[in-house]
Amino acid sequence: MKPFDARGYVQVQGLRVFHAHLHLHWTALVLAAVLLIGRIRQPAQALAIVGCYFGVILLHEIGHAAMARRLGYRAPVIRLSFLHGVCEVDGPETRRDEICIAWGGVLAQLAVAVPLIALEQIRGVMAQPFAAIVIGGFGNFSALVALLDLLPIPGLDGATAWRVVPMLWRDLRGRGAARRAARDLLRRLR
């Protein structure tokens, strides 16, 4: 794997997210400025939109960092850019850990998206100020990004995450063979 190109990123001083230093790419800052200028007459809405947009990307990377830490690895840096984020992880040492870390981002997004989408179904909730932005922007957009990220395309988490299927299949076949061997041994011992 080639090293990550960190050019164009600036560390947000004094801010750590899930024990990781947060770095923003200049394209993220430009996008935030464009979104804010586009809604200059409604600054609170503009801030909510910017917060939701980057919140979805950050939530995904926090999921990777949380899973990495759970497995005993460090995640020292999270980088956010215009369209995606990167969570740098020291490791992983096994294919199983790599797969778990890949699923961490998607699972974090779905853990937030599913309740927000369910909340959207409650009558009158979307009539509340900013509810459409937060629920729609954070809930629905997060679910969409999670599903797109699961596509088995190199560069997306799905390219690694779906390796879980053949791994589980091998594990199940191995357990079945072990059970059959144990049964045969017990029959011979009788």
C-alpha cells in the first residue's frame, strides 16, 4: 500500500477526535466557505448544513478509529477532505482486523442513521426548525454514504469489508469438518 499523500492538509490545533489529531484539506475549507456563502441570508442553516456534511464524513472515520482502538491499534490521525476522509491506523496485523476496521466506519454511520431515519417517520418532527437539515442531512445522507462506501470498489471500504464473506465461509466449513471428525472419533472410541 502506498503512503498517504498528506499535502494540502492542515492540522486543527488543540482538537483531537477520538484520540486522533484532526486534519482538514484545503478543499474541505473551500466547500465550507461555498456552503456558508450560498446561505449567507440564513447563517444558522448554513452552519447546520456544513456541520451535517462534515459530520457524516467524520462519523465514518470515528467508526474506523473506534474499531481500531477496540482491536488494540492506534489511530493517530483523521483527515477530512472535500469528498472523503481517511483514518490512519497503526496496523492492522491480520486480515480479520483489517476487515473489522473497514466495517467500523459503516457501522458507526448506520448506528446513527437508522434511529434518525426512524425519527423522521414520526408525524410533526420534520416541521421543527432544522429537523429536515439534521435528520435528512445527517440521517439519510449518512445511510446513503454508508451504502455507497460498501460498494466493492478499490478505494472504498467495501473492497475490504466484503472479504468477510469468504472468510466466514471458510470458518464455517472448518468448524463443520471439525465436528464431523470429532463425531467419527467418538464413534470409533465406543
